[in-house]
Amino acid sequence: MTLPFGKRLFSAIVCNKAPYFSTIRPVFYRFDPGHVEVGLKKRRAVENHLGTVHALAMGNLCELAAGMAIETALPKKLRWIPKGMQISYLRKATTDLKATCVIDPSRHFQTGEFEAVVSVFDKQNMEVARATIPMYLSKKPSNVNEAVA
């Protein structure tokens, strides 16, 4: 799918809606229903004391990929919120990174917990991190009074 307004402007619009994601300056490469690929450039602001990409920057990237993938895969009547994250750091992240999350939009979603899995790859296409993010799915409120409750 072609990103609305191009990948840079689309990424800026997403970060305007959820400002914390702007700390990693994400760039979306793929944005299809249930399939999101989003990356970050390795730069000083996302490095740790070892000169590799900081663990929390990778966690931020994983949460963004999972959130956008579930947002595009869920039926309109449902909403989501992450409940946590379990992340494994598999090797040093020494290059730009790309996170991929795939969620089958044709599956039968129900209220309750759903696990999104995200893989993070370096420029050599080596997996450097993998995250499992439990999402709580619930029905969207049908009116304003339900939304407040």
C-alpha cells in the first residue's frame, strides 16, 4: 500500500498523534492491513554507552509496529491497548533497524487478550530483537457516556 502523503509525512502524522514515538524518528516502509514495517536510523540520540541502539529505543520501535499492525487488522468495533511487553535482545544492534509485525486481518478477533509479535532486523537482515506484546482488546463504546465509564 502506498503511504498517505509519503513515508516521511505519514510518519510525522503518526508521531503527532502519539508524540513519544517521535523520539526514535520512525520511518514507515510498509503499511498494509495487518502488516507493518517501520524503521529507525542509528544515530547518537538512540545509542547507549556502547554505541549500539539502546534497548528502549528498540522497545519503542516494537510497540509502534505492533500498535499500527493491530490498528489496521482489527474490525472497526474493537479497540486495543498494550498490557506489557516481553522483549529479547538477540544480538548487538549496530546499524539502522526495521521492525516487522504481521497480524492476519482475516482472523476472528474477540475481546480479551491478543499477543502481537514483532521482529527487529538490522541492515544485514539479522534479527536483533523480538518482542511479544499482549494487547487487551475491547469493544469500542457506542456512545459518549460509555466512553467515560
